[in-house]
Amino acid sequence: MTAHLKIDFVSDIACPWCIIGLRALEEALVRAADALDAEIVFQPFELNPAMPAGGQNMGEHIAEKYGSTPEQSAVNRAMIVDRARELGFTMAMTETSRLYNTFDAHRLLHWAQIEGGQAALKHALFTANFTDNADPGDHHVLVDAAAKAGLDPVAAEEVLRSGRYADEVRAAEELWHARGINAVPAIVINDQHLISGGQPVDVFEQALRQIAAAG
């Protein structure tokens, strides 16, 4: 009998480890399909909620936040790009890449969940941010991502223009913070099992099978 898992994927599209973790999780779910299936719901988390419009240079931001040197940032960036490539995702991060405000992207993802296209939009937003180096705080970029995800671009534009779902996103962010989530990706399974970080596919698969077997 196949077990059904509920997976809350708490993440931000500004987080490179989140797309790495998502790709690995999705591959693990394919490998473990003989034992389980899952519903993934993407939950909001903002790494940089105070980020102004137009964003900030990634290297500059990381130096300010973590004290990393340009050399350390370059090494870390190369490792992330390689990990993403291994999972089939093109990450075009360079020393000129920027970090942007993602609140409106989270509002659109909330709407996309209601519309049944959340996963497709999540992937489109990761692509826009990390492959295309586009600004996911720009409404034109967000509407284009919605269209690429198969969602109605006119409806997406109306959601963004109206400010709808701001309260719902903030409430969800506060809920996950209250539950102890302070770093992403955080993968919460059946409301009780936590897997943190962009783990390898094998680690995800083993954990998923153990949780499914335990019932």
C-alpha cells in the first residue's frame, strides 16, 4: 500500500539552496514512488524582507551579512552552481548577480496554490531569478513567470496590482517562524518531521521511505 505524505516546503526564491533542495526532493519522490506519493505545498519565507526595490549586489550583501570575502563568495558560488547543474538546473550566478525583494512573489505563489499551479510557478520563479537573473520583485517578471507556468497572466497582474494575499503571506511567515523555522529550505513532512537544507537525493529518499514505513 502506498503511503501519502503531506510536505510543507518552506523556502524563498532568493535562496539558491532552496532550488537545489527542491530538485533533490522531487527526484527522491520519483525514486520512492513505489512506496509513497506526496503533496507539496510551498510556504513563504523571506530571507531579506527589508530588501528595497532594485535589490542589492549579492556579493556585497553576503559580505555585509556574513563577513565573507569576495574569494570565499566565489568558491561558495561555484559549489552551488555545480550542485544545481548536477540536478539539471542552470544557475547563472556571477559576481554581478543581485538579491531582490520577494514578497510579491510569495503573494503570487499563494494565489497560484488556490489556482492549482503553485509548483509550476515556483519553478518558473526560480528560473527567472537564478537562470535569467531577472528581478522577481518586478511585476512584469512575475506576470511573465505566471504565464510560463500556465496561469492566467491577466489574473496574475490583478493580484499583484491589488495587493491581495499580503495578510495571508505575512500570517504564514509568522506561523513558520513561531514553529522554529529560521533557515531555509525547511521541509516539514506530515507536520512533524523536519529535513533541513539542500540535502542530496539519497538522503531525501531514505528519510521519505522511513517516514512512509512508520505510518
